[in-house]
Amino acid sequence: MDLSYTFDVSRFRLGKLCKHGHAWPGTEQSLRRIGTPSACMGCTGRKSSDWLLSFLDYETMGWPSEQTLGKLCPSGHRWNDLEASLRKWGSCVCCTNIRRTSPAYAATRQTWYETNREKLCKDGRERAAARRANPILAEVDRQRQRTPERAEQRRLYKARMTQALKEQGLTSRGTERINAPPGSEQSVLNKGLKAAGRSLSVARLVMNEQLRYWRENPSAKADHDRQWGQASWWLEYQTKPELRLYNREKSKRRKARMKGNTLIKVSSQQINERFELFNNCCAYCGQSGDMQIEHAIPISKGGTHAIGNILPACRPCNYSKRDKEIESWYRSQSVFTELRWRKIRRTLGWTSGAVNQLAMI
């Protein structure tokens, strides 16, 4: 059986593959916690090789709510060669089945019943008395009593219903039709019902009409495809951080080319590694969220488009800095801290005496 995994995007993210190779299924990236120093969940999670068990999507797999994969039981009952046991209500299913089919379990159950027989009988009498004291439940029990009179009424009702169904050409169950003579009213009705079962659905009829219209109007089909492509791309852009990062880097590279600045293509992996140095938070104010590519020395002032000149920045800080000199602008901000400023200089490779030099490539 194929396993399905999921994670909370508000708590976790996909980042650089860790040194132990804990890759998220279908990717070459490790699952890391947001906020803390980007800890790999495979390295800090379960103390076993099956750390992904915590991220199983049981609803997608269609499992009952009471069944889960958990810690390996003391008897070592593995499920599909995984370091985990199939559990129901927290107990290993294999251990429970073995225990219930053993003679010792049956003897234990019998002993327990004999020991607690008086208490069980007393509890049963108390529940029966409480039910009789409730007028609604008492009326329900009275109507459910199997008296000879009620049994005779049920038999007569069943006989009348069976006779009525036979007169309509149906069996007693009402699901199978009796063979009717050819040409009879019942035969015509059966053929009509059989033909109706092969009719096209409303959705299929609507789709056929739409396809016919597109065949007759190719321009309408082209407009639909263009609008659908734009909507699909925008949805993908909003839901995939990797695509947003790629398009932003491409835009910055095009701007540097138009200005005639030094240009070195920066991969998404390099940008992710640079962002991880700041825990995917703004290098200036420390806020988390959707980070933008910020050039410490602006491209309009001759700054290079290279990894040595790139910092993560939130939208407000990036729009506020614009083409200003980084140190004077940052020191004038209310969010300025000397600790973050030292980290920025250290990341960019700037010395304390040469802040305005070009970033190291």
C-alpha cells in the first residue's frame, strides 16, 4: 500500500538536504522546522529510520480514524517492513489478535466474568430500572415487544406487500424484475429503463456542446486556453515559493544586464542557502514571511548581481531602502541593531573599514 505524507506549511518547510540524507518523499530536500535554526526533522525527530511516520496523511490514505502506525511493539511486529507497528486505539493489532485467540486469554476472560458476575448483574438491573423510569424509553420498549398479536400483524403486512410487488412485476425485494411477456406493458417499461441507464449524463452533454462550439469558433478556444494558462500560472506562482524565487531572481538579473553591471547567475539553491543563514527572516528587521531578493549595494548604483551582494528582505524594508546606501539607511531605522548589522557585514564579506566596497563575488 502506498503511503501519503503531509506537513503543516505554517510550522515546516522544505530546505537544503541535510548531511544524513533525510529527504522528503519525491524531493531532494529535507523537511525543516520554521523559526528554530532550520533543524532537519529527520535528524531531530524520531530515534529511528522511519521518522516520516509522524507526517502520514491517514485521511488521504483512507485509513480508519482508530488505526495508526506507531512505535514498534516489544514483540517486533513490523508493518510492511517498516520500523513501526500497526496500532488500533494505541494497541498493536497483531499482539491483540494473538492474545485474543490464545486459550490463556479465554480462561482469563472466563475467570474475570465469574469473579464480577454479581456486580455485572446488579449494574444490568440498575440500567433496566432507569430505562423503565424514563417514559420515552419505556414506550419504545413497549412497542418493540414481540407479542403474538404483533407477530401476526407483521406476517399479514409482509404477505400483502409481497402480493402487491408481484402484481407490479417485481420480486419481494423490489430490486429484480420478473421476465414479462414480449410486447407487454411491463416489457416496454423494462426496455425503457434499460435504455435510460445508457443515456449521457448532464455534464457529458454540456461538455459535448462546449466542444462543438469550440470547433466552430477556434478564436474562442484560443481565448479560453490563454486565460486558463494565465490563471494556472498565477495560481502556481502564489502556491510555489520556488517559482516566486526563480522569477524574482530572473527579474533582478535582467535589470542588472540592462544597467551593464557585473552579472553572475545565481541558482535557487544558493539563494535558499543565503536565506537560511538568516533563518528565512528579513536581514534588517528579523520578520518572517515571504522574503524578497535584496541587493546590499543597489543595482542602480553599480551593485553586482551575485550571491555576495544578496540578502533576504521583507517587502517593507526592501521598498524603504530602494537605492539608498545601506549603512546610513539601516542606522536611521527603528529596527536597527548592531548585532544584525555585524551579521550582515560578516555574511557579505565586508571588513569594518571598507563598508562601501563592492560585495565579494
